[in-house]
Amino acid sequence: MTPETIQKHVLHHPFQPFRVCLSDGSAYEVRQPEMILVLQREVIIALPRTGERFPRHTVYCDLLHITRIEPLNGRGGKPRAKPRR
């Protein structure tokens, strides 16, 4: 994936949280634009724990291993099965 493609998601106004999916099956949620830094060959994602204000960990993701970006609001992802009544 290109850094420009990822940066479009980061700079989208209003910001919409998204998930970064990697080729090894791992995925990381970006809930605020301040939590991701897009570089030429990688992205750095800050990972806060639930309920904490500041992140404790970071992950470095090579752009070659980012397979897709999914919205966290449910739109544009896999269709969900409708509940039976």
C-alpha cells in the first residue's frame, strides 16, 4: 500500500476510525489521527490500553505488509448476517 493512500484515511475530514490489516493476519485500530505516523516505507501506530489517555506501546508496520484498511464504523467492510426473527 502506498503512504499516500494511508495518509488520505488519516487526513479525512471528519476523521473516521479505521483498522490497518497486515499480511500476517494481525490488525491494529486507529481511533484518532494523532495515533498514527505515516512514513515513506512504514507506519507507526501508537496503542493505548482501554481507558488510558496516553499510549504505552507502538507497532511498526512495513507498507509492503499492509493488505487493507477497514472502517471501524461498520460501513464498507464485510456484510454482516441479518438476525433472524
